[in-house]
Amino acid sequence: MAVPREARLAALKGRIAALEAGTRTPSPVLALGDPRIDSCFPAGGLPSGCWHEVMGAGLEDETSAAPAAFAALLTRPLLKSGAVVWVMRRTDLFTPGLAGLGLPTDRLIQVRARDDAEVLSVLEDALSTLGVAAAVGEAAAPELKIGRRLQLASEKRGSFGVLLHRRPYGGPAGRARTVSGSSSFSRWRIGSAPSQPPPDTPSLGPPRWRVELERCRGGRPGAWILESSEAEHGPHPFRLVSQLADHDLATAESWRRAG
């Protein structure tokens, strides 16, 4: 699938702006393939050499099913340049499900950690390791100092980091929402959305997610319904179903608080 002309122009404008500002050569970007999403990012996509926060809503704080599937699809295009390391406290990562989303298990390295501190430590090591294209860690929101360490580790080899905010054994909720500062490039909130089966077909439709980009460094927020792309090994793992309006976001906020 070719990258849309609007997305290419947005990426080019971001690189020109960086050069005019005298900054270092921009990192390669991971475009989601639709200008309505990619235009939210200053370089036309999510840059490598950075880490990103992904959160759930309601019970997703504990199960992290929808956010984990979203993170897996987000890192899938990076597999051509290395492995994906997944650091967790519970061994409940459903690898057959990830394989169904197009993430081959032979490129996935799973690491179990004792607590959040060890998750973040292993995540930092993985991001700075040769041969690792992306690393995902399941933990609560880190302190600002640790977040900066994750950023430095990502920059070292240009790797792509994802921190899944998760409480795998329950406990007080809401810490991720009260963190005053973060060195992550972007922060996402993910929930599941009803799939739509193809017409006159008894099978289920592709999985869908309610996706909110809450914060993006140098960019702007947005909200969409995304579904898994039919091209399992294509460059863009998502397909935009619809863009959420303001009243949709208000409904989502009410649902989030109720959860």
C-alpha cells in the first residue's frame, strides 16, 4: 500500500522544520497510513528513537487486552529491522492472538519481571540492545527521571519503546492520570470497539479499537475508530474506520469514568 500524498507532504514539512531549527537529523517515522492521523504528528508519523505511553480504560487498567493488541500492531512493521521484546509481570500474553494479528512469535522475546521497577529496568536495557527494533513494557507510569532514562535508551539505537500502563494484580487506579510530566513522545488511551463483519458473511469482522491520542510532543491530539488492516504484512497495520467528533469524546469520557 502506497503512503498517501498528504502523509508524505506532512512528513517532509516536519523534516524541513527540524532542519531549519538546526536540530539533529530526524529519526525515521512510523506512519499509520492515513493523513487524518499522521498529520497530528510533527514529522508525519511516530518517530523511532522515542518511547510512547499506551493506557486502557475501565477494566483495561488491569487486563490490558485492547491496549496490548494495539501495541502489538503498532510494532509489527518494525519486525523487519529486529526483534520485539515484551516485558511483563504476569505470563498472560496470548501469543496465538498476537500471531493472528500478524506478529510472528519467532520474532518475539518475552521477559517476566518481579515488579514494576524490574520491568522498567529490563525495558531500558532492551531499548539500548543491538538487534531490538521495539520493546514493550507493562508497568505503571514511571517517574520523570526514569522516563528520561527510557528516552536516552531509545535514542541510543533508534529503537521504538512502548509502555503499557497496567495494574496486573489490581490495586489503586489512576496513577497514570495524575503524572504531571512525562518524557514520552505520545500518550494514547485505547478501548475496544464493536467489529463489523463483511456483508453477507457469517465470519467476524477485523478487530477494532477506540483510539484517543491524548498528547503528542509538538503535535495535536485526536480520536478515531481503527481496525486491523486486511494486509497482514503491509506497512500500515491499521485502517481508519471513522474520526470521533466532540460528542463522541464526551461519551467516551463518561464511559471511562464509569469504568
